[in-house]
Amino acid sequence: MEAKTFTVRRKTPLKALIEAALRWETRPSMETENPDPSRFEVGPFGILRIH
């Protein structure tokens, strides 16, 4: 519900807001951040994957 209110205030379609959020979440990180190297490895696109 908050997302709908936010989009109405900014006059942005909800679809555009969701697409932007997904793009931001799935983008590769600029630095290879690995919180636990024993459990995760950094893939070729900078995305963490489980060993």
C-alpha cells in the first residue's frame, strides 16, 4: 500500500517503481563483497552464490 501512495505522490507508475527497484537489487556490486567466504563465492558478474 505504501508503494502505491508513493507512486501517486511522485506521479510515477507502480510498474516503473518496481522495475527500478529490481534493477537496483540485481545489479552487480562495484566491489566484491563477500560476507562469509566459507559459505559463499562471488560469481563472474559479482553476484554471490552458495558453495
